[in-house]
Amino acid sequence: MTKVAKIETPELLPADPMVSMIERLAMDPNSDLEKLQTMMEMKERLEDKAAQRAFAMAISDAKAEIGPIIKTGTVDYTNDKGKRTYFKHETLDGIAEIVDPILARFGLSYRYKSMQESGNLFVTCVVSHRDGFSEETTLQAGPDSGAGKNNFQAIGSAATYLQRYTLKLALGLSAAKDTDAIPPKGGTLSEEQYRELSDLIERSGADEDKFLLAYSAQSLAEFPATSFEKAKNQLERKLGVL
């Protein structure tokens, strides 16, 4: 007796009522074209909202699995004036190693766009979902010319810095210091705070030695984090920002 192979047929998804209605209107020569256009626009809005909801849910689910990012990178150098720069930071590779497989599981991906304007580098992190919705986060900074970097190295360093921070902001990531590392004494500045104060000192023309002395700090690397807001306001007043 010959056995007949059973053919598996794919399960059909229920038809979208709005799509069916649009198809009927499109095929009817007497249909109201204005009504058809309205229906198509409504369908697009509903699809956009659905994609936005799917994106938000995917980000939420992915973030629930992403733990704090350990600060394993270290910047530690002394310039030709004897001033030391020291801080811990996350590395771009370290962040990617943790988040990439989790994002992929929830249909998420990211890429970067960049441009230069008026001496500043602009980096945009674009986080996208497989359903088509995406969000962009943009930051800007000048070239990172510290530690004797040449022009190309300064731009590359700034780009890496901005890539890290736009990705962190886009995903709402938090950071934790490496538990095996010895933290700086006295609660010193974060990398972002350090760069912000350093930039304000340079732009305002403030005497760095006198500025540090006023806050009982030997260097910006040892500047107390508790004094950051006060110092920032002081420098911004000098610049005329406040």
C-alpha cells in the first residue's frame, strides 16, 4: 500500500480588516478617492504607532537584561606642566560586548552617523527596531587634544567618546566601577564632568592653578565631585552664560 505524504500548509494569518477595505475601495471604479486617501493615511498612522510600541517594549525588555557597565578603561597621564589626568571609564568594545547580543535578541540594532561643523564633531547614535521604528541621540564635542594627541588622534578619541555616550543615553545605561579597581579618593569627577570643567576652564580663560586652589584640589583629576555644580556655575558666569 502506497503511503501518501502529508503536505504541511502554512497557517494563514487573519486578514487586516482595514487592508481589505482599502483593497475594495481601490478596485471599485466608483469609489471616493479622497476617502481612499484618508484610509491609507490612517493605516500608515496606525502602523507607525504599532512600530513605536514594539520599539518601546523591545527597549524595555532589553534594558531589563543589561546590567550596569563596568568601568574597565583608565586614562592616566601627566602633561608637560606636571598636571595629572586620571579617571576610569567604560570602553566602547566593553559596552558592545555586553549589549549587542541582548539587543539582537529583541530585534534591536544601532549604528552611528557623524559630521563636523565649526570645529566640532557631531555623532548621532541611531537605534532601530526590526518593525521599522528608530530613535536618534546626538552629542557634540571638540577634538580631544589631551595627552599629546595629533589632530587625527584627537578627532578619533572624540568620536569614540561620543559613540560611547550617545549609545549609553539612547539605551539608558548606567555604569558601575570595576570592583577590582581602587577608586580615586574623595569622590572625584566622572569622565564627563572632568571634560566639562576642563573645557570651561579653557574657554573662560580662567587661571587653572588659582581655580584649583580655591577648591583645595591639586589637579582636576582630584577635584571633589561635590563641588562640581558650584565650580561649573562659577565658570559659566565668567563666560557670561549665567
